[in-house]
Amino acid sequence: MTDDLRRRRIKFRAWHRGTREADLMIGGFANRHLDSCDEGGVAWFEAMLEENEVDVMAWALGTRDAPARFHGPLLDALRRLDYVAKVSR
């Protein structure tokens, strides 16, 4: 699989988590950060997408601690929440 196809697949999965809230949070995060990731960051995204979206959202909001394997600069960026687009009703 090419790197471009791999990243497109990750973004698709990030935007199709099951709830609108998870899509906006995880998809928005992928849109903001995935393109600048090296191989390790791409692997981090793939592993994160295997986790339950409720858990990932809890890590981002700081209501639950993430497993040690996810700690690092990408988790720090996830916790900033500056990538979530405002949605009007």
C-alpha cells in the first residue's frame, strides 16, 4: 500500500467513528496532524484508531488516562482540542 493510500484510509476511518462528536474530534485531529507525521506518527494513528472512540475522546478531554503506548507529542496535541471545528446548528 502506498503512503498516500495509507493516510487516506486513516483519514476515512478517523471521520467514520460512529458518532458525530467522535467524527469531529478524531477526524479533525487527523486532518490537522496526519499529513505532517513521520512513519512513527502514522503507526500511532493506526493504533489509536483500533481503540474505542469513547476512550480516545476521554483521553482528549483528560477524563481518562491513555495507555502508556500512546503518550507523547501526538497525545499532547490531541489534548489541546484546537483542531475541532465549530459546527452551527
